[in-house]
Amino acid sequence: MALRRPLAVIAVCAAVVVAVLGVRFAGQSVPTSLEAPLLPPIEGVQGTLYYVSHFFDFFGEPIGSVLLELAFVAVCLRLRRLRIALLAVVGALLTVGLEAQLKPLVDRTIHGGYLSFPSGHTAFATSLALVVALLVVDLRRFPRRTAVLLVLAAALVAGAVMGWAEVAVGAHYPADTLGGFCLALAVVPFAGWAIDLVFSRWVRHQ
């Protein structure tokens, strides 16, 4: 409850960023001059970085993401945090579902036709990190400012790591990963508000 207002402000700002980026890159199939230096060579990253990038990429794939979700939900249920467990599932589904709808709408492509904006892997990683941080905040009862910083830091780290991996494996342009990161920031707080609303109405009718 204490985080609802600051997260709502962040969500609105993030939604604006997604919209602006979507308009900016609509229909494009080449990197911008700012993105080009950040892209890996044509053969991709090599050596240890190759394995590290594919390791993180796996956890944005269907099997890897489901495994992460199941593990986290199990922890939440063990701790009797049903709302947070629901938020982990609903937040991820809404984020990835909206990402899938935005891709053909924006129609930014990479490698000859693969839709790239926004990055679903980055969106998922950010959404899960947000909810993990919310669980930690709920368990430890941090002051609001500390809690907001912790949630944002967790989202930023997860988004940056997965975003780097997606660029490293050649699946996305850098701006695509920023779009995925902001998409999660926009969707997860809304999902949390909706879940809280449903729970509060359910409690009043008991």
C-alpha cells in the first residue's frame, strides 16, 4: 500500500517511454547511430561471454521462465504471501502478453524480419525482479524510500543483465531492451493494484 503512489508515478512515466520508443522505431529494421556501437560483431560474443549470455537468455525462454515462476510462487506460498504469488503470475502474463501485441504493431525487425520491439525476455526478467523485491520489502518492512529504491534497483539490475544478454545473442537492439524494461515497470504496478482491488472486495463480502 505504501508503495502504490510512487510505483504508479513510475508506471505512468515508463508507459510514456514505451509509447515514445514505439513511435520512434516503428517500421525500422536497422540500428540507430547510438545503438550500432553497442551491438556485438556479426559473429556474436565469443568465449565465456557467449555462454553467460545464453545462460541468461534461457531464463527468458518459455521453459526457463516457467521454472523461475514456479520456484518463486512456491516460495511465496510457503511464506503465505498469496497476493505476491498472484502478482508474479499475473504481472508476467500481462507483461509478456502486451509485449506480444506490441511487436507487430511497432513492426521493428532485426535479422531480416524477426520482430524485436519490445524485448519480451527483458520485460519478463524485470517483472519478476520487481515482484521478488516486493516480497523482500513485505517481509522486512523497509521505510518507503528504501523500499522504492530497492524495488527499482532490483528491476534495473535484472533488466540490465537480461538486456545485455539479448543484445549479446543478437536477438534485440539496445532500445528494444529498454522498451521491455519500461513495459514491465508500467504493467506490474497496475497488476498489483488490480489484485489488491479484487482482494479488498473479496474481504468485504466475507
